[in-house]
Amino acid sequence: MQEEPSLRTAGEGVVFLVDSYFQNSELVERLPVCYSDVLIFVDSSHEPTTDAVDDYLAKALAGTAGQRDSVVGIGGGSTLDTAKAVSNLISNGGKAEDYQGWNLVQKPGVFKLGVPTLSGTGAEASRTCVMMNHAKNLKLGMNSDYTVFDRLILDAELTATVPRDQYFFTGLDTYIHCIESLNGSFRHAVADAYSREALNLCHDVFSAEDMMALDKREMLMVASFLGGSAIGNSFVGVVHPLSAGLSMVLGVHHCEANCLVMNVMDDFYPAEAATFRRMVEKQNISLRTGLCRGLSDDQYEALFNASIIHEKPLENALGPNFRNVLTRERVQELFVRM
Ligand code: NAD
Ligand code: ZN
């Protein structure tokens, strides 16, 4: 009789990158970590930086001859992005910042498996991994076909423990990506279809009595996947550039920052801003206010610069003369109202 082939062959081992929330959890106990593998916990209290990714790469390769067979990422957008970046770096060498941009990754990363535990960013489906580079004042990913997971496990059981506010903010990232994309001028029929269905699911989830019931968590997981699939063929609009400003200058996390910006978007997305506020109210979410009041001129200047640098989405939303609409004064006025 022939022996069953082993699922795991001897090799350079698997790198498990797991959100540190799951340290000491039953989930981690169930992971099939073998002697040649390495289990690394990812600190998601700060969103990924190029330096942090380089550190995780060093940990992933410690004690090896510079190779690993595969990478498994288990967590929210921060952990999934870290896993995608580490996989690419194992094959391509160098540092994370070398690949911030478009199509700079030269060859496929090692096999990567993604297991989202928080729904909304679409990082499980997209072709980028967002990283902040503080030295260059730049928030940019490795945009590449190689930054796509080879396999995913989507299991809505894993999102049961997400705090309600976090669940809302991250879930709203899908809503915001899709409304920005559908209101833009650079369009793609496939992205439009994904976006429309993702929006239907978001409306269902965030108008429900219990947005975190299992069936709603399943819907949001699918919406996130569809939204992430749409991103590759579409562009965001006004919200994401201003949100990036908040993240770069004041350290506000991506998904909360999006919601703070969405709350002042009546001139740009009137119907969607009203829908957004209905969802906030229905789910009894409290948004921070006054974050940008009384900042120094230098800080307002930095907020403006970190926002207006995102030309492509701004052009998508407002046309090539977006600078005439989003003047320094108008942008400051929007930030002050947040
Ligand atoms: P996150 O990964 O930063 O995690 C937020 C918090 O949720 C953390 O404290 C984490 O420990 C906790 N958490 C995660 N899963 C949990 C669970 N099941 N139970 C309890 N707590 C849990 O959050 P996020 O909003 O998913 O990701 C944000 C990041 O995603 C940002 O860095 C952003 O730039 C990036 N992003 C990437 C893409 C992409 O296409 N690659 C798109 C949008 C955003
Ligand atoms: Zn986003």
C-alpha cells in the first residue's frame, strides 16, 4: 500500500505572522507550527512601517540560510499587509522601502496564505501592502501582482471578538473605498460590479440591529473581499487622501481616520455622507471630534501636504484641476471641522 504523502515536507519552514491579540489564544494553540517553522506576533497597535517590516523579515529569517517556504498571515489589515511584504522580501531581498511604488517587485514572493480576523480593508484581496515610511513622509505600499495572497481562509468565526468600534471603523473602509470608486471618473466595469455588491452588503450589515451577528459578520467578510478585489481596478477619491494626512501627521489609524473625514464630506459626497451618519447613529458609534482644532500653522501645512500629494485619487474625484477646488484654506477648513 502506498503511504499517504505528508502535507508538510522538510524545508525551510513556514513563517506564521499572527496579530498579537491572539497571543495565548486557542487559535494559536491550534496552529500546526513545526520545529522548522517560526511563530511571530505582529504588534498592530501601530500601523506597519517600512522599518517594522524589515524587523519582522529579520525575525522570519533568523537561523536560516535566508529562505523560507511560505508565509501565513493571521490578523487584520496591518498583519495581512506585513505578511504580504515579508513574503515578497524573502524572495526579492533588500528592504521594504525599496519596493514602495508600482511594479517594483521583480519576482513572486514565497507562497502566502491570508487569514483575516477583521473585515473591511480588503487587504486579503488587494495587490498592495500599505506601509508608512516616516523618513520619506510617505504612506505607500508594494503595488504589484506579486502582493496578492496565493490562498485565503475566510472564516467569520474569527471576527467575533473584534471590539464594536473597531469593527465599525474597519468595516466602513469597504463602504468608503466603494463609494469613492463609484463616484470617480476613472472607472472599470469589473470594479464597479464588485463595488456595488460590496455596498449592498455594507448597507445590510450597518443598518442591522446587531451588526455583529454571525450572518452579518459573514456578509462583511465577503464585502471586504469584494471591495479589496475592486481596488486593483479602481481609484479612491477625496476621503483617502485626507485620511492619509491624518495618519501621517497625527497618527490616527487608517479606518478611524476615514470615518472622521467622511463625516465632513457633504460638499463632495452628499448622499453618502448622510447615509454614513445614519449608520453611525444606528450603531451608536461615537466619533472623536476636535482633533485638528488649534494646531500650529506647520501642522496644518503638513496635513495639507500629506493629503494633496495623492494626485491620482484627487484627480479621479475632482478632475485634473483638483488643486483649484482643494486649496490650502479649504483643506484646513475641512480638518478644523473634524
Ligand atoms: P489592524 O490590523 O490595524 O487591527 C486593529 C486592531 O484590531 C488591533 O488592535 C488588532 O489587535 C485588533 N484585532 C484584529 N482582529 C481582531 C479580532 N478578531 N479580535 C479582537 N481584536 C482584533 O486593523 P485594520 O483596520 O484591519 O487594518 C488597518 C491597516 O490596513 C492599515 O495599516 C491600513 O493602511 C491597511 N490597509 C490596507 C489595505 C490594502 O489593500 N492592503 C487597504 C486598506 C487599509
Ligand atoms: Zn482604505
